[in-house]
Amino acid sequence: MSKATLPEIGVSDLLPRLKDQGYDSERVARRRAWIEEKTGVSLAHIGSVSFETEELRGNIENPIGAAQVPMGIAGPVLVDGRHAKGLFYVPMATSEGALIRSYERGMVALTKAGGVQTAILADENQIVPTFFFPGVAAAAAFSEWLPAQFEHLRAIAESTTRHGKLTDVKSYQVGRQVLVNFGFFTGDAQGMNMLVKAADAACQWIQKSYPIASYFVFSGMSSEKRPSGFLLTRGKGKRVTAGALLPHDVLRMYLHCTAEQLFRVWHSTAIGHLSANAIGYNAQYANGLTAIFIATGQDVANVVNAACGITNFELQPEGLYVSLTLPALTVATVGGGTGLPTQREALSIMGCNGASKAKKFAEIVAAAVLGGEISMGAAITTGEFVAAHEHYGRNRPK
Amino acid sequence: MSKATLPEIGVSDLLPRLKDQGYDSERVARRRAWIEEKTGVSLAHIGSVSFETEELRGNIENPIGAAQVPMGIAGPVLVDGRHAKGLFYVPMATSEGALIRSYERGMVALTKAGGVQTAILADENQIVPTFFFPGVAAAAAFSEWLPAQFEHLRAIAESTTRHGKLTDVKSYQVGRQVLVNFGFFTGDAQGMNMLVKAADAACQWIQKSYPIASYFVFSGMSSEKRPSGFLLTRGKGKRVTAGALLPHDVLRMYLHCTAEQLFRVWHSTAIGHLSANAIGYNAQYANGLTAIFIATGQDVANVVNAACGITNFELQPEGLYVSLTLPALTVATVGGGTGLPTQREALSIMGCNGASKAKKFAEIVAAAVLGGEISMGAAITTGEFVAAHEHYGRNRPK
Amino acid sequence: MSKATLPEIGVSDLLPRLKDQGYDSERVARRRAWIEEKTGVSLAHIGSVSFETEELRGNIENPIGAAQVPMGIAGPVLVDGRHAKGLFYVPMATSEGALIRSYERGMVALTKAGGVQTAILADENQIVPTFFFPGVAAAAAFSEWLPAQFEHLRAIAESTTRHGKLTDVKSYQVGRQVLVNFGFFTGDAQGMNMLVKAADAACQWIQKSYPIASYFVFSGMSSEKRPSGFLLTRGKGKRVTAGALLPHDVLRMYLHCTAEQLFRVWHSTAIGHLSANAIGYNAQYANGLTAIFIATGQDVANVVNAACGITNFELQPEGLYVSLTLPALTVATVGGGTGLPTQREALSIMGCNGASKAKKFAEIVAAAVLGGEISMGAAITTGEFVAAHEHYGRNRPK
Amino acid sequence: MSKATLPEIGVSDLLPRLKDQGYDSERVARRRAWIEEKTGVSLAHIGSVSFETEELRGNIENPIGAAQVPMGIAGPVLVDGRHAKGLFYVPMATSEGALIRSYERGMVALTKAGGVQTAILADENQIVPTFFFPGVAAAAAFSEWLPAQFEHLRAIAESTTRHGKLTDVKSYQVGRQVLVNFGFFTGDAQGMNMLVKAADAACQWIQKSYPIASYFVFSGMSSEKRPSGFLLTRGKGKRVTAGALLPHDVLRMYLHCTAEQLFRVWHSTAIGHLSANAIGYNAQYANGLTAIFIATGQDVANVVNAACGITNFELQPEGLYVSLTLPALTVATVGGGTGLPTQREALSIMGCNGASKAKKFAEIVAAAVLGGEISMGAAITTGEFVAAHEHYGRNRPK
């Protein structure tokens, strides 16, 4: 298309600006009607929202309604954790047929095996501003100056938030640029906005105290919503682990395979992961995480960092020890989309709605996702995968 | 929790098995009521579905209703592609405040700059079964035998599908294991189930023809829903690129910064990505991809592979050339969740519902996501990021 | 040091320029004397070269003599390959105590197990020039034009070399840049200079035929002497594999451990590799490769790419199947340092000096390096590692 | 080759075992003669060693002589560091023609630009033993117990060494395995053997104090001699940086290009590195590091970790700011091969022989390697690369 044939773009092509950003139901309808007219399509289902659209304020702009994503229930899974204890049913929102069946099978097998041990190993979100200097020597001097400022930085950072705690400051100098990794405890919130605000205040204090430095509040290093190897060691949000011993009889009855067969899947696919230069190893983290994140109002884009982890299967005389470690599980039970009506209900199913529930929720997520790891492994070794998708899925074009 | 205190797990704890899997509205309600009773929470909003629940069959199991994810509109974005041409409005479903505002700003800037060029560079989904041999010599013999079987494999594989085409077979031997990469064209479908079925048939033919080999249909190498370096070169689904020259005046008026400033963000955060050993480079692919995937019924877990790509900013006299390349964009306009009521409406907004629309849709997605890349970069250099999230977001705990 | 205190740099500080670059022994001595005077140190040992210094021409500039690197012999290793067959003794040059003892033990164990199967899976060096275009659409047009030019490119490229063969051209477009991967067969030479010359000729032809394109002959993508995930699939030079079944009695007698113990080392350190986001998996490739490369006149810096590979240990009833795959083994038996006197002798020990020997040599290298993998693994499980280094090493400061 | 045709392996095929391991010149000659007879080749040059072969004890086993690797001199390079100050000539041992010329040009350009700033940012070697537990909860309890034991661990670890200092203990739990990262200061030695001994003592103490734990002293995570992303942030040995501003006139006179041209090489090859999923970014670290490591008696296999780093070029009004950061530079001035005759002489050329010189040496290495980065970049943009290798190299098969 040559420039000559480009459509004329006028003010009438821009989305309508409505009073108070237009969150009341009448203005949401007007915006929807505007799009319907522009595009000639009916948006009746999108417009069908079961709650006051004013509630959307703070979660979205230019609202026209809601996507309805199918929600089902998987489980139960028996969790023996530090923060989660008992039998849980896990809501999952997805349109991928057979997904819930796969997770359900794995969760039941784990439950029959006596439950899943879980533990939170760390709970610290990360943000990494970057500072600029005229040369490597000036940058090195800053790298040396910084550690002694921790208490100042903590005071400044924590003055911007009621819940956040500055837990660590660590710098990585690359040439004449110094990337400063702030670690924060963000309570039950995902905490990214809290982090940005606190880090920006800390950076402004640094710049005032050390005038030579200029900075950007983001360097890309923290790998928020990006895949990176750094996440495996530095983590992001909750670092959580879950593990269980699957006895031989549970393997046979619920997963239809032997410990040796399931281990062989792990071993051969570990070679596949190494060959692809993958980050970590997993069978299907993204499936379970995405479905739970959508159901419970998490920032779903965080699946990209949350899905970086390591699943391990280990043969032992009594059966197969299965575990996973998710070093970058950024989940919340307050803030963001967690307060939206369907999402709040979904969190409540697990007793995870509101304050003081994020660690419990993280442990349930880890246990549920482990269910998917063993179920997928079993489906590969028994050849059930193809059959299950033929049976449950319909995502073939018709 | 000692084993002694574990709850007794009985049949009554398992989810109720209902007739025909229970997709009619009465049985969905019954299942929901069962969960409500088990957990003591009301699920009225989840139960509020605007369409016949029988439509959920094939997309989910154990349905209890739907998650309502806020949907808004960003744009317009002017696209000058091979398959998409014109002005598009892009539906995005998210609960992250400020996200749509960020994308909207970027799309408008691209439009004012004269639009975004896009191109589909490849269109091939991947699956990588793995074959096992007694030793490296036997595996090497198989590696040599395989290439000549391409036509046989194609005939077998294509006999299982109306739309799929086998486009490539390439093997990677690692020790005595041979990972066989099948490339498929899957039309307008995401195609994973199509791939599995076709690959399994091809593998069975191989095993019959070359009896020494056993196999698993998955090796993990294809990086479906996993982050890996392999995706950058081998790709998965559509490999799509989008680029535009942002003139100085557009930068100033719509992004409030200079070309040099925006480039400096790219440069300094590229160092951050390298330091974190990230896969590729991007500002916020996951945000835009996730919001579009939820809105349009994509398999949202595919965001993990789709978000592996490279954004580039290049200074030139007239302004800043900005581009992105997404080598693993697995998007569909038929199958999976694309036929669900709200999702079908969302696709229709872009004229992308149904057959022969997947390439067009992929180009629009690439253009929209490029809008987010420049908008985020600008927010970093101008310091607007903090302010914007204070203003639009509400994801602070209350 | 302030600029004020910087030493004055004059012509007398530059290295002396000598007639014909100064390779005859008198001028080498004069250069050495110049350095001795500048620095006040005696370089008698460096000056002790057993051959005509004129032979150094083409291998080094500003010569002052030679480093004497201790050389020992490891082996024998019994190889059952395509190109190497029989019992081989492997010269290794190193100053790391215990290294040769470690490799020797492993090679003998492999020999007692009945030998090592080896195979060359691919033999293709890579170079990836990059072409620049005004925008993504122009780049996409070039990407489409290129494949049909293969025969032209082959003719041009092969006109610059007697031995090289252009085997493949594959392009990767990233934004408005197109990285063009040329695959070459380079015979028995490492071939990098051959590649550069041929690729440059091909690029010049492209630029003449497609005038819009400018280019650089290097893009960094080929990962020559750099670590990258791309090497695992695309390879560089020889892709070679080696494998053997270690029966239980050989494990016990020569490696002092069981199959289960050795496997457990593999398994637990595979988790360590995944945690570190390593490229591939290995125990000590770099030790063996470096020692052989120095002994035989390879371009030792190629160890960085050559050490990217995958070692696998697999339990089976009869013992442990051990294998390795080196996808980027860039080794030569002609050219470079292979013709230098001590290096030529080292190659001759293995019957690998001169033309038509590179594949044989690559197979011997793979077999020898596999010896190091099993020996290191055994030392970890038995705790012998500490003791061996106390016994054989002296690299403690005195 | 069928098993039937395998050669008979007898005692006479094993390398001769000689008295006191056979380091005296007579026994070295006897071993050499044995190989000469077995293989029918003369090893006269390998046997030509300019010093007492007893000096090889501790550096090699089964010695037969030495490889003579051509050594030349590059430089001078003006260094303005913390530990190195002044003008240095750098010995490099290589057989790659044009390598020294390339480094020399870059070093002279840096010198003419006013010298290179350098700084040591960290000095800590790493070893990561791994501990095993029955389940994830038991492992988590250990992870919590460990930090308080730091003083005990330090006392135990430092009791095994005169020079080493335990600087850090950090653990990474993955499932039921806990990888414990010990950081050590190892003085002027490379320190790996020191580390292994100290870590093993610490691990034995842990096992006594916490009986449930078993361990391996290596987990692979420290990435000793392996390429990994972890090295970029955690480092290994010296983390060193070097930087300089190249004014426009120096660029033109010594590198024959403009700042913009050289920057464009960086930018376009950064895209190449990202596309290949490389670790870090560099032009030719491995060339310079390998040549210096061989010349000075470093453990050359450490080039694999040392070559993981980041080179950055940044445009500014006065010219181009060039820098590199090597986070895993494991270099020594005592121990290992540093005391061998030619290697000791090479270290002395830079005033880096013996105690208290490792940091100075590391800074000189960084400055020299930076010379190679700019020189290679310039060769790419000017097209001189092809010509230089035609002129100086002879590594074409004849």
C-alpha cells in the first residue's frame, strides 16, 4: 500500500473521549455502540456484564464490557504446606479442551499419594533501575558508595508504601552503567506499582545525594513478564516448591504407568529442553498457571516469568519423587484484578480472598501445577495424549 | 501436618460426575452448587453466563461458569501489511490499569507516523517427537535413513487432517536419541491438536518401517508454551515482523520525547536483558499479547512462546526506526476458544473471525504490540510511567 | 591516575617494526631483546624454540619465541567409529595437574567396556553476514528473493576456494535486518578464513544484484568462539557423537562406583546446569578439548563453541549407557597451527596429520572427551576428586 | 566394526608405569620412545624442552615433553586502573595469524585515546555443592537452618587453607535438593583446588551437624569451565571492567572509521547475539583471553567461563565510549602453570609474576581484550577483516 492509498485519519477515527473516562454503564454502552457502528459487528455478549461497570475503573481503560472465559473446577488436591493445609478445589479459566481433565487427574493422584508438601522459599519482588556515569571508574566509585546507603534507601522507599519493605539492594555494574537491584517484600499484592513508586523515590534520593548519576527506573534486568535465566536464581515474587512421593500403586491406578516409564519421559524431555536451550524444565506450567491466573484476577502477563522453573522426577525404591520449583511466582490476593466479582469468587473457593492469603495461595498453585506435570508426563508415556485431545477437545476447525 | 492429621479423602470429595459430562445449564448449576456447599462461598457472578453452557463443551471440563475479564478497546492502528491493510481497533482483555492507555498511545503515534509495515515471514507450527535406539551408531543410521522418507511421512501425516500440510522434517541426534522436528502448516487454526495427531501417525509409520525405534510424541524441544532460545530461530506458528519510522515531530507530539532519548532506553535496557540472560529483547510483549489472546479466545498459555522475540530501535536522520519480530506467534481465527461468543465478537471487531483470517490477525497483533513497545520506552525516558500508574491503576491494596 | 600523570607515549614505545615483519631468528631475537630491555626481564626460555622461526610466519605477528606447554599422553581409547577405528593414544597439553590421569582412567574404562561408538552427524561450518534495508517490507522482499539465488551464490562462493563447498543458505529476518546463514563444508581445515572470503564474495554479488542492500560480513549470530544456544541445533564444524555401554563390572573395577551412583551424579548436576541456565550439559568438556586443541595446533579459542554440547547417562539393566554430542566441534588436520612442528607430531601420534583426517580426528576427540565425562562423574560420587587433586596437583601457592 | 574384529587389549597397550611417576628426563624420554614405537612417529620437537622435566610434576601426568605455541607481543596499552597503572606489553601465544596484529592495533588506539580505565568490581570464586533430602519440606528446613551457620562454616573452610577466605554462603533449593553456593576469596591463585578442599570440609561439617543430608561437592551450578547465564550476575573469580572514550580523531587515524560506523557494528551484531541466544555480547573475547592464558600459564579451559561478558559501545558527542565487563575472569599469578619457565617469563613482562599481582594482571587483561573488541569492530565496518586475514594468515590448506 503506497502512502497515497492510506486512509485519511481524522479526529473521528479516535476513540471517543467520555466524561470521567466513561466507566458508568451508559457510557460503556455508548463506547460499545461506537465500535459496533465503526466495524459493523454486534457486541451483545461482550456487553453482558453481571456487575456495575464502574467497578472496572482502575483495571482497564476504554471499557466496552468483558470477555467471558469458560471456568471449570479441578481437584481436589491435598496440600501439606506451611501456609496451605487441607483439601483444595482449584478454579481454572481456559478454552483449551482436556486441560482441566489433565490437571484433575494429577491432583487426585497426588491426593491419593498422601498429599503434596509445599514451602515458600523466598518472597521478594524485584525492580532494577539503572544509573549512568561518565566512565567505568566513576561507575565503580558509585558501586562502592551504594551499599552503605541501605538504611537511607529503606527509609525513603518505605515512606511511599504502607505494606512494602525494602529487603535488599544489590548492584551489577556493566561498563559505565550500574544496574541496582532493589528487592521488596510486597505483602499480599503483586506489588509492581508499589515497587515502581518506591524505587523511583529511592532513585531520586540517590540522584540528589550523588549528583553525577542519572537513571532510568527500569533496566529490563528484573525480567518482569519476560523469560530469563536470571529469574531461576534471583526469583521474583514467591519462590515456592512442591513435592510428593508417588507410590507404585498410585502410579498404576491413577496415572496408568510405572515409575520407570514416567521417569523416562522426564529424562528424555530434559534432553529436549537442553537441546532447545530452554529456561528451566517443565511439562506444562503455562497451562495451569494461565488458567488459574485468569480465574483469580492475577496479572496474566506474569505467566511469562512465573512459568520459568524446574520440575524434577526422581526414581526411588518406593516409587517416584516428583517436585517442582517456581522461583518467580508473582501472585496476589489483594489489588489488581483480584477484587473483580468473578475473580473474587474464584479466590474464595480456595479460601484465598483478601489479606494474609498470598502465601497460602502460592502453595496451592504450586501443588495444582505439580498435578499437571505428572499428568502430562503420564499421558506421554501411555500415548493417552492423542486420545484425550480427540475426546475432550474440539479445537479443530469445523 | 503429620499424616495422622490428614483429612480422610472419600468419594464424596471428588467432583460430581454428571450425565454427558454435565454441560447443560442445569448440570453446570448443580456442579456450581456442589462447590458452593463444599466451600461456603456464593458463585453468582461466575454463574452469570450470557450464552448456552452447552457451547462450553470441547473448551473446558467440569464447567461452573465463566470468568468475566474486563475488555476495552485500544487503537486505532494503521497497518500496511501483506494481509492486513487499513485502520484497526484492537480489543484487549485485562485487569491491569494503564495497560490499554499505554497501547493506545503507541498505536496512535504509529498511525500518525504513517502506519506500520508488517509481514509474515514464516507460517509453520512445530512438533518434535523423539526416537530411542540401543546406541549412537544405530541412532546415526536412523538419522541417515530418515530424510528420504519425507514423501511417505507427508502422505501419512496429511491423511489425518483436512487442513494441515507437512512442510519439513529435520532431525537432531543427541547421543542415542533422535529428536525429529516436524514442521506443519496448520491453516487458520493454532493447530496443536492437529499436529499431535498427524505426528503420532507419522511416528507409528516410522516405527513400523524401522522396527528398532521406540518413540515419545513429545520431546519438549518444540518449546510449545515454554521459553527457549530455539524459538528465536526455528519459530512456532507465525513469524511476523512489524516496523515503522517515527518522525521527530510524531515523537515529540505523541510520545513526548526525542529519538535520542527513546533510543537510549532501548540501548540501556538491551544491556539489562543481556545481563539477565533473557531470551530476546522486549519492553512489554506479554502485556499486549495476553490481553489480545484473552479477548480473542487464543490459547493464552501460548503467550509464553509468543513473547519470545526481538524489538529494535534504530536512530536515523529522519527519526527513529522501530520494529519487532515475533518468531513464535501462535494465533488462530478458527478452533479452540475463537468460537466462543465474546471472543468471536472480539475477533470480528478486527474483521478476523473465521477462515482465511489468521495471517491478517497476526499482522494486526504485531502492529498493536509494537505500539506498546514504543509507548513503554517513552514512559521510561519521560518518567511518566510512575505517574500513569498512579493515575490509571488501582492495584494497590486498600 | 590523572591525565597529567600519564606517561608520555612516543614512537620509542611502539614495538619495533622489522624487515619483512621480522620472522628470521636474528630479528625474533632482536625483538625479544627489545622487550627484555623495556621490562628488565630475561626471556631465555621463551626464546628457546626447536625449529626455524621463519616457520612462525602466518601463525603469529611480533614473534618472540614460544610458550612451552607441558604435554602428556592419555589413553588408550578404543574407538569404533565411521572414520576412526582402533586403539588411540591422545596427546594433551595442559598445566592442570590430575587432568590427564582423569582422562586416562575414563578412556581405559571405555576401552575395557568394548570401545566407544562414534559418528559424524554433520560437517558444516557457518558464517552469518547481515544485510540492511530501509524498512521491514523491503527486508521481507529480499528474504523472499534470496532462496532462488542459491546456485548463483554457490558458484560465486566456491570460486574463491579450492576445498570449500556452499551447502546451505538460510535467512533470519529481524526487523529490517536480514541475517543470512551460509553453511560451508570446509574439508580438513577449520575453514574460518575460507568462509570469510567466500561469504564476502557472495555478499558482494548480492549487493550488486540487489542494490538496495548494504551488509556486514559478520553478524555475531554464527557464535564463532562465543557460547550460544544456537550452536546446539545449528552446529558449527563437525557435529559428532560418541557413546558406550559401561557394564556393571567395568564400572566397579575402573570407576569404583555403581551405575546408579554415576547416574545420580548426572541427574543432580543436570539440575545444577538448569539452575545456572547453562548451555547444554557437560562435566568437563573444556578440560579435554583445550588440552587436545593446544597439543594439536587447533585454534584454541574455538573451545568456547566446541564446549557447547550434551552429555547423557542412561541407566539400563546391563549397566550405564554414556554418550556425548558435540554439535560445534571445529577441528582441523590441515592449516592454522596444525603444521607447526610439535603440533604436527601430536597429530601424527593419532594418525591424524594432514588431508582426509579431520573426521577421524573429530571422532577420536569425541571418544577421548567422553572418557573425561565418566571419570569426573565417578570422582564426584566416590569423593576421589579432592584426594586426586591433592595427590597430583601442585597448583597451590607456595 | 563388529566386536569380533576389535583389537585385543592387553597390558602392553597401557601406558608404561614408571618409577615416581616418571618425571625425570630419562623416564620422560623412555615414555616418549614407547609412544614413538607404538605409533611409528618421531617426537623430536615435543621432546625439546628447555628446562628440567622434573618441573612438570604437579602440572601434568604421563609427560612426554611440551607443545611449543608461538608467542608474540602486542601493545603497548596504557592502563589507568586501581591495580595496574602505566604502559604494558602483553605476551600472547597463538597460532592464529592476524590475531596479534588485531589486538595491537586496538591497544595502540586505546593508548592514543589517553588510556583505559579499569576496575575490579568483585573478587570471589564460587563452588556449589548440592545436598539431598527425603522431601521438599525437609530440604526447606535445611535451607532455613543454614544461614545461621556461616561462622562455623567459615572457621572450618578457612582451616584448610592459608590464603582462602569464605566470603558468602547462599543456597538455592530446587525440589528436595539444596544447592549451596560458597563464595571464596582465593588470593592470587585461581583457587579451584583450594575451593574444593575447603568446601568439602564445610560439607562434611554440615553432614555431621545435620545428619539427614547427603551431598556431592559439585552440582554443576558454579559453571566452572562451562558457559552459563549465571556467570553474568554471580561471577567467578575477578569481575573486572575496562572502558575508554575514543575521540573522533583517534577513531579515524587508528581504526579508519567513524564513531557512527563502529557503533553500527555493535548495534547490528547485538541483534545477531540476541538471535543466537548467546550469553552476553562480545566481538572476540576468546581470541585474546586464550592467547594470554596460554602465554601466562592460566588454566586455559577457564576461557569458557571467562569469555562470558558484555562489551558495550556508546555514542557521545566527543566520540565513542567503549567498555567491557568480564564477570568471570579466573586468572592467577601464583600456582597452576604460572610457575613454569616460559609462563613465568611471560607474566614478568607485565610485572605480574607472583604474589599480590592477580588484580593488576586482571586489569591488564581486561584492557588488552578491550583492544581486540574495538579492532574487530573496526575491521568489520571497513571490510579490512578479509584483507588482513589474507595478508597475515596462512591457515589455508596447501
